[in-house]
Amino acid sequence: MKVSRRVFDASAPEVAPLLLGVELRVGERQVRIVETEAYTESDPASHSFRGQTRRNTTMFGAPGHIYVYFAYGMHWCANVVCGPEGVGEAVLLRAAEPVSGTQDMRLARTSVLADRLLCSGPGRLCRSLGVDGSYDGADLFSDGRISLGGSMGTCSAYRSSPRVGISKGTETPWRFSIVGDRHVSRPRP
DNA sequence: TAAAAGATCCCCT
DNA sequence: GGGGATCTTTTAT
């Protein structure tokens, strides 16, 4: 099925595995998503768990937009907003494989990094693609700077496991990654 | 008003 | 394997 806004009207845990293999384009840089995580309102690990705030407003907006937030005082992280307007759900983009514009990704960093590490983590992914707070709220289906491409649900060889870097909701296996892919954020998902 | 935690990463040992 | 960087949001006095 081709990527379309309609698909993101579903709940995040449904959408998250479907995003594996999908292409994300930012300017001339293009990557293939290999790892995602789902977050919902009833989930204590989610930014939307305690309701809408200034920071997470985009999460409660229309599906198919991108929610970008600042973490640990140093990193940006990007999510695709899911569910109907008014519902705070999103899929965190955790890792991807560089497809084109790889040289630009390398130049976005201070130290030399192996290609397989350029987008192997939510902070690294944003850093390499040049995604920052100015992208928060952008519509992936009409914004000229950033968009999704390719087909959804093409990856059948994926596995789910507990999410990374959270202290609550650790029992929920809402991390999805392509089996055996070298670009995931950590070995043995 | 203060303190702590946080959907992380990088460099050091 | 461990700790520092660095700042916003949330929770506790």
C-alpha cells in the first residue's frame, strides 16, 4: 500500500510496524526507516500521557504531521503523528539506513562516523538529516522540506520488543525493528 | 522556587 | 562500562 495520510489515522501501535521500510526524505537526503516505537495517551511513557501541553501540541493535531521535540538538552527527536485530530499518539523514528545524500549526513557531524551509525538512534537520525524544532508540526504530505515515500507494510520480517530509554511502560513491546538490520539503534532488539 | 528526570549521544577508561 | 553535556518539563517543597 502506498504511503498516504489516511494510513496514519490508525493507532500508533498499528502504524509503527508498517513504517518499516518506508523512505523519509529531507531535502536531498533520503533514508529508509528500520526501527520505530509507538506511544499513546494511555501509555505512561508517552509525552501525551498527562494531556496536551505546549510542547506536545503537535501530537494531538492531525495525523501525517511530524512531531519534533528536544531531549536531554542536546538532541532532537522526530515522530509521525497518528490517530485522529485531538488524540495524542505518535510513532518515534528511532533508526534508518542512509539511501542518498549520505555525504551531507556525514558533514552534519563533527566526528567521523561509520555509515551504519549515521542514523542509528533518534537523536542521530535528526542530526544527520538536519531536522530540528523548526520542523515541528510540518505536514509530511504538503511541506516542501520533508516527506515520506515508497510503500507501507512491505516488511514482514520484523520483531517487537520493549522500548528504549524509558522507565515506565517498559513491559509494553512497542519497539519495532527489521530483523537482522545493521542500522538499528542497538544490537539484539 | 527548587530539584529531578528525561523517548540521548559521545568520549573516556 | 561509566559519566558528562545541557535544558525543558514536571513534580515536590
